[in-house]
Amino acid sequence: MALDSKIPKGPIADKWTNYKNHIDLVNPANKRNIDVIVVGTGLAGGSAAATLAELGYNVKAFCFQDSPRRAHSIAAQGGINAAKNYQGDGDSTYRLFYDTVKGGDYRSREANVYRLAEVSANIIDQCVAQGVPFAREYGGLLDNRSFGGVLVSRTFYAAGQTGQQLLLGAYSAMNRQIGRGKIKMYNRHEMLDVVVVNGKARGIITRNLITGEIERHSAHAVVLGTGGYGNVFFLSTNAMGSNVTAAWKAHKRGAYFANPCYTQIHPTCIPVSGDHQSKLTLMSESLRNDGRIWVPKKMEDVLAIRNKTLKPKDIAEEDRDYYLERRYPAFGNLVPRDVASRAAKERCDAGFGINATGEAVFLDFAAAIQRYGKEQAHVKGLNENDAALVKKLGQEVIKNKYGNLFQMYEKIVDQDPYETPMMIYPAVHYTMGGIWVDYNLMTTVPGLYCIGEANFSDHGANRLGASALMQGLADGYFVLPYTIGDYLSQDIRTGKISTETPEFEEAEKNVRDRINHLINNNGTHSVDYFHKKLGKIMWNKVGMSRNAKGLNEAIIEIKALREEFWKDVKVPGTNEEFNEELAKAGRVADFLELGELFAKDALMREESCGGHFREESVEESGEQKGEAKRDDENFAFVAAWEYKGEPSEAVLHKEELEFVDIELKQRSYK
Amino acid sequence: MNLTLKIWRQKNANDKGKLVDYKINDVSPDMSFLEMLDVLNEQLINKGDDPVAFDHDCREGICGMCSLYINGEAHGPDRGITTCQLHMRMFKDGDTIFIEPFRATAFPVIKDLVVDRTAFDRIQHAGGFISVNTSGNTIDANAIPINKHDADTAFEAATCIGCGACVASCKNSSAMLFVGAKVSQFALLPQGKVEATERVLNMVKQMDEEGFGNCTNTGACEVECPKGISLENIARMNREYLSASLKG
Amino acid sequence: MSGILNSSIGRKFAMALSAFFLMFFLLQHFAINVTSVFSADTFNETSHFMGTNPLIQYVLQPILLFGVIFHFVMGFVLEIKNKKARQISYAKNNGAANSSWMSRNMIWSGLAILAFMGLHFYDFWFPEINTKFIEGDMSGLLADGSGYRYYEELQHKFVDIWRVALYCIAFVFLALHLLHGFNSAFQSVGANNKYTKGLKGFGKAYAILIPLGFVIIALYHHFNHIS
């Protein structure tokens, strides 16, 4: 099947408006007869469920957590971008569009990104109307901060808990519809298959995580807002429950999986402390506004720090290597995430990592504390040369800006970041890849939609900070509710979808067989044992930098591990009870398939772009020597994989990317 | 560190349940409390026993999924954190640690340490929102300036993660800190004032129907709240409720 | 407005209002008692006025009685409801880590105060009612008619060291009850913001000084009589 992205004709700035003017609509009386299933209740799923219910559709919403409010969008810290230009610093829809395409290393679809930038301003209006308490200035108007990879301040925020506040906004919109009976909420339910009837997605199979009951749910359309798959690495900043299962089941039922290898490795996370580690904690990118990243210049200093015979603050200024400022003078510490992560890895691989594992660099606030302290002393008319006073005042400013992050760091690491620099290291954070969707956000299965992080759409090969929240809410509040109507307008005479059909029967049987297999397997190793092994392969061979040899090895190793898993996994208990091991086993089984496709995709893409870095593809000479080298001639396409049984047999479909409104250029942050 | 754990085990909602002792050795002080339980569960699974069920998800203190009453306190002995942020360095070698579920009639046990907190959701369904359509066609976000102090106070109330530690810590199992926080967030913002009367009446009514106890102002909730939600929010809810009752 | 007493916040508000009333009464009671230390005559005259003024006797006294009974009954009702809100208690509970002993034991300090009130009624209130309304002697005079009886009766009651001891212990409980109750009542009616921070200290002072005053008066009369 040829990929049709269904991008509307016309100039980019008019596409979305023209599209909305010409789609079919469903009249309110008919909406009452149409059911929509929304899986996942994060920013994308939650906002979509609320909006669809408000339009009049009957929505059934599903989440595996005990409440929609727990979805992992809640953990987003820094902020949400919007082209409001409240700061008057030259921002515009076009500039947000441009920054996002450039930041994504020219691997995203122009029309989608433009639409995202276009609706971004509405998101802020909407959220404020819902009572989201964004940070404000003393004049009562909204405040903005700056994020990596851009030259304007367009990020709206609520301290370090922006995701929480936005999710609670979407959750409150859902609550209103649940209260009205327009959304039927299924908490602690996990989707385990999509049901396709006559080529259209018509329902899902779920497992009630409390009772183990396998249920059939039908609808006229199914929307997946099930988030990313970073947990394929075992250690990531994702929540423990974040998984690929819903997306993978959709893939197996015919939805193409696009660019699985595009993974964002976030540069500022708390380093791994030991084998017991279950997840990694992010320190918001906003810290790079004030923190300076460095490692010692001299090897003897590195060793002394590791042996704890030297304190970082005792290293003289000239013996420090502020490598981001050195390599990228224009953007300095605020280069995009992929660039910052690779630079940290480069220093650590060269042996300059500053903790016992050799995988950490410093994020230092001493300079910012001095700068703010002097400023405060000046404002308050105090002595600017009183070092203790300046430090105290400076620390207060830092505390106001990042207090919750500093506290979080201290609890985990047991060091005071006001006194000694933070230690940070990159960690898996976000997956730009995901289910392929067209301009309507519909997958290659008619009636099956995919929104938010779960789809591949807007971030190309690298996502800019504060854009994930923007995309999730744009998809759910403002894009999907239009595009799905166009599809559902064909369904006004269909009537209720029966669950008593051979298709539902077959899907349910599949689910039951798989669960029975897992429960009765009686192997010798726990689910986590396999998940950790998979994570190690992924991190070492499909992680921050990749090469053909490692990828080939990874493919073989993952396949072998998958076979071992099915032979030897041990799942205690029964299906008919609350059984977290069983739920985990199902998820890891899917990760073991995805992981192989992931490596296959990375192997196919013989270029470096965004978060995907192939060691074979670097600039050999000139000013950009050593930087990632993109290959637009051969790889300016979206890789959409069709399921054919084993991941190794997946078939590649290419959606060629056309750049009409933005000139393809090397991404330079020098 | 070597520890003795006394953990509440209960097969399902109808089971009676009891405390069971477990020994765990070689616990690293850098582990989080939940990672320590992961290690225990790994051992139980390898022995062929049923692992301990507990709720958790983000493991960075924001989703509100983790709970646990540890040594007589919600989220354990440390302050301003959730159980997932509690680290084993808070304990000493040889300690005995009691691990119980959050207890309240309104939070029935599902299994072991997992409880059902959907009562909180139902309270929110009753009024935890501003009735505005999600069309995006509202007024410009900067059209209504909001006093910074009010905006900040609303934000502080809104940082509640809905974990239920307030209910678990309260000797009366009262949910007033949770409800007070939500009522406050909206009551402080001009957008929320429009339907403030109905909101507080409906939410308090639902709260009472869920079987939570009455607040006697012990302040335990505020101390144990991982997000430091202030008792002022309860006072504000009381005011809002009384004036709403007089109006309505 | 209807059904407000059926809501948790309504009941809480009612508890607070009755508490305010009782705290005001206590202040007034103290003010009269304290005159006994300085002037027997003033004490006698005030007592006679309070004991015979129809407004106080037929309007305020029933309100007071109602307030006392309401506060107690509601206190028990709430306690029972609150117990029901947690049917299985914790095997280990470290209440001291997050709340004061006083706040967690209002029911016990309240019960101690209730027991004391039994004694107090037996000592003063029942005899008063008996003299005035059953025997019909509204004169307030001693049997020999030499003057008002109130001061004499007061002194007489504080002769017994055990009674004085019980009296003192009861006021310790009252102090504990007030140490939580005073500010709790303000919080219940919604007074907790930057303007009410000063109330906290005032509440503590009230909770300690008033019961201490009652204790000192009792001791004064006990030792005064002996010497």
C-alpha cells in the first residue's frame, strides 16, 4: 500500500483553514449515535476524550493507572511552547514552525508542524480559561522562559510542574464530561488488542487489571494516545508503566510503525547509581538557562574528584572545560538536547566523566548564583562585594526558580546542589518515532487514530524542549476533533457496533491464549530479568551512538532474548486477580519485538539526524568537523514499517519529505 | 543494611489480611524505598511466592500513584516527598519497618498494599472543573490579568497530586485537604469564581457521600502531604462553603 | 441553607460556634471568679445579680445549657462518624510525628471536662437551682441573714484538698482541650490566612492563662481558708 499523507493543497499558511472549511461534519443529533474509544488519558488522550465528548460523541476512555490524572504527561517539568509573542521578541507562527522543523533536523512533515505552530496559541488561551495556573509576572500577565534550540522566549510554564498543571486541566475537562455521563471512564484497564472489522478499526480488547476480566469494547473509531516507548531501554525517565503495547498491537493489526529509532536522549538526568536502579530522574532543561556544564580539563583532576580527594569547586576556572560553550559559542549551554547529550557522551567516552561510573558531567550554578546575588545586592542597595551576602541572595533567586528540582536532586543524590555542582548524564526521555499517521492523524488502519507521543508526527528526528506538551494538547483539543468528524460522517447510519462477531471472537482468543501461555510457562526468570537484559542491549548498541556492527549484533541478540523470554519467563499467580507481573510480562514481550524493529530501522538509516547518530556518518572536515552528518539526498523520508510476522520481515515504506517552505540546511548551533 | 519488613498481605478485597514478616539483606542506602521492594519481589518470585502488590508509576513524586503507610506515617518518615522518593538512607541497619496500605473506609484495599482511591475521582466529577468548552475560542490568555499572589497561591493548591496521604494520615480519614486544595485553586482565579457556589456545594456533598471522616484540624495532613499543601486551603473551603450555603 | 448541619463542614462550623460561645462564657465565668480573690463583696454582688437577673436566668442560662450539651453531643457524634471512616486501624501509627497530642485526644480531654462538670454541677449548680427554684429562696442570703451566701459557699467548697486537686486536674484537661480547640475553632470558620497569624499566640495564651487563673483562685481559697 502506498503511503498517502493526505496533505491538503495550497499555501502552507492556509492549509489547515482550507481543510477545516471543506471537511464533512456530523450533525449534533447524529453524534449521539456514534461511539469513540480513546485509549490513554495523558495530554493527548485526555484532551481528545474531553473534546469529543463535549462535541456530543459517546466516549469510552481507558487508562491502566488508577485515575486518568496519573498519566505520565504529568511528569513534564519545563513548559509548553506557543507562538504568542507576548514578549515581543520576534516570535511568530512561522518562527515556531521553522524552529521545530530545524530542531527536528528536517525529518518532520512541514504541513503538520505548521498546523501545530498555528494552533499553539489557542492552547494557552484554552488552558487559562480552564483554570491552569501558569506563572505570571507582577503585572498579572503570563510569564515566559526560554528553552534549548531557539532564540526567543515562548515557553509558558507553571514552576517545574507544567505537565502536571496541563494534565490536570485536561483531566478537569474530562471530569466535567464524566459527570455529564458523556465519557465512560475505565480505570485500571489495559488495552491488549485492536479489533478490525471489514478493514476498519471497530473496537478493542481490554484486561481489567483488578479482576483479570477480558472485555470487548466496540466503537465507530478508536483513538490511541498511549505515549512513547522509551522503556524499551528499561532505564528511562518514563513512568514504570509506560509501554508500547497498545501501539504495538495496532502495528500488528496493520498500522505502520514510523521511525522507531528516533529516540530523544535528554542531557540532564540524574546519573545511574547502581544495579538496583529502576528508573532515571530528569532535571528540567530549564536548568540549562542558568547552569553551566563542564568537566575538568586535566585527567588528574578527574581522578581526584572520583577518589573524592578534590572538591569540584576547588578546580580553578582555567582548568575547567565548559565544552558546550567551547564547541557551540552561539547557543552555548542551550543547544538542542541531542547535541548536548552527544557532547556529554563524547567527554565521558574520552575518560572525563566525573563520578565513579565515569558517566556524569557537572551542571554548575555557582556562576548564576554570583550573577543573581550581585544583581539582588544592587537592587536592594546592599554591599555587592560581601561574598557571603551575594551568595545568600543568589541562592534565594535560584531557589525561587528551581527549588523543587534542587530538592528532588538532593533527596536522590544526597548532595546539596546549592553548594556543589549537580552531576548529570543523558538518559532516554522521549520517542519521536511512533505509529505512522496521515495529516488527519489516522493510521494506515481506517478508523484507527494515533495522537501525542504515540504517533511519529511532528518532531522529526529530535524534539525541542516544551514541544511535547504542545503537540499532545494540539492533537487532542484542536486537530483530532475535526479530522475524526470527517471520517465519522460516513458512519452516521452504521448503528451500534456488535461485539458478537468473529473478529472480536478471534481477537479475544488471541489475548487469552497469550495470557495463558505466560501464566503457565513456569520458567526460571522474572519479567524484570529479561527487561533489564533488553535495556542493556538497547543502551549499549542502539543508544546514543550507533554503528552497523553494533546494530547487527543487537538485532541478533534481541531476537535470541525474545525466544528465551517465551521459553523461560516466570509469571506468578493467575489471570483472575490483580497481577502486576502478568501485566509487565505482556508489555516486555512487546518491547522485545519493538526493540528488534528499532535496531533494524537504525541500521537502515545510514545517516546521522537528530537523536539518531550513526558513527559512520560524521562531518570529516571544515568548521563542523566531528558533528553529525545528515544525508538529505538518500534519507529525507519517513520510514514506515509494515508488520509481516517477525520484526526482521517488516517491510519498509517510504514517505518522501518535501520541504517547500523551509530550505534544507545543515543544523548549526556554532 | 539488613532489614525486617512487616508487610500487610491481603489476597483481595474480601480477604481478611494480615501482617507478614520478611527479611531482606544487603539493602543499599542509595536505593529508593520502592526499589527495595522491587528487590524483595524479585526474591519472592524466584522462590515461587506471590510478590507484594503495591501501586507506583512515575517514581519521581508527581503522578501520585504510590502510597504506603511506612512505620506509622504516610510516605514514610521523610518530609515533602512521596514513597518513591524515600531513600533507604533514612533507615538504619537492623531496623524493623511496618508497611501498610493507606487505610480509610473510602479507600478499600484491592490487594496487599494497593487501595482503590476512585472516591477522589468521583469528588472531582462532581465539580472539579471550570465549565468551559475546549474549542480554543475563548478570550486571549492575557485578557484577564491575575494578581501574581493569587496566581501563585492557586498554583500551590493545584500542585496536589491526589495521592491520598492526607486521608491516610488523618485520624478521622478526612479528605478535606484534597478537596480544599481543588476548591481553592478555582476559587482564587477569576475564571473559577463564576461557578464557585455550585462547585463547593457539589464537591463537599460528594466528599461526604464517599464516607470520609470529619476534619478536626489536627494538621496531620499538612505535615504528611508530599507537596506541602497548606491548611489554609481547608479554611478557604470552609469559607467558600459557608457563603455558598447562605447563598444557595 | 437547609441541611447544612448534615454536611461535614456544617457540623464543623456548628462545633466551632458552640466553642466560641463556651470560650466566651468561660472568660466571663473567670472574670466573676477572680473578683472573689480581691473582694468578697464584689463577688457576692455579682453572683447575686447573675443568679437572679431574669434575662440571665431564663434566657442566657438555657442557651448556655444548650451550648454545652450541643458541643458534647456533637463531639461524640463526630467521633463515632470518624471512627467509622477507618474500620481497620493501623498496626503501627506514629501520630506524634505529624500532630499534637491535644489535637488527637480532644475526645478524652472533653470527657475529662464532662466528668468535672458533673462534679461542678453537684457542687454549685444543683444546690443553686434547689435553693432558688425548688425552695423558692431568691434572697441570696445566708441562713442567718447576715449577708450574701455566695462567698461563704465558695470558700466552704475549697476546704477539701481532694476536691481542690480534682478541680486542678480538670483545668489541666481544659487547658489541653483549649490548646487545640481555640485555634481549631477559628480554622473551622475559615479564619486562617495572613491576617490571623497573630491569633495563634493569643489562642495559646488564652488556653493556658484562663485555666491557670481558675486553678490559682481555687488554691487561693483553699490556703486562705486554712490559714
